[in-house]
Amino acid sequence: MAKPQRKSAEPIFTRGDVAKILNVPPLTIANREKPKKDGSLGKYPQPKRDLNNYRIYTLNDVLNLQRLTYNAIDTRPIMSLLYDKGWRDMKQLGRIMDQALSRQKGEQR
């Protein structure tokens, strides 16, 4: 089982995590990030990369991808995945999720 992240940090997600949250195969995420043949951007924005060049996604990124994919945000699969990854403090998760959702509302204006 994965070690829980530091208590003060926001969670970081892998491509596999995002695929589980969006209920799609991981390859779908990669394909939607690829630029199109005509040079235009893919359906999803390019994610940040860690030192090993692995894709990393923030909570805000995951919420944006949910909105792009389903035109809606559902926090249940995110909370479930975080619980499975060792985030057991539901109050802290609730605060983190509330902050992320507040940022989402601010971006929509």
C-alpha cells in the first residue's frame, strides 16, 4: 500500500489514478494529451512532470479533467481513491476538497 502523503500537502495523482477517477484506461489519458496531427492541442492539457519525467496531476488538474470529460465534477471517486492511498483524515480531505472546489469556482468567472 502507498504511504500517505504529508499532512499539509495536497495530494498528487498519477496517470493511473486519473484514469481510475475518470473511469477510462490510462492510455486514453495519454492519447487525449497528444497534440493533433494538424498541430493543434489535444483534448487535455499537457500535465506537469516529475524528475523522472512521469506525469503528475494536482487535485485542481483532476477536477479540470473531470469537467472536460463529463462537463461535471464528482468528488466521490477522488475521495475514494485518496482513502485507498492512505488519506484517512476525512476532515482534512474535506478541507482540501473545499479549497480545490473554491479555486474551480474562481476560475470559471
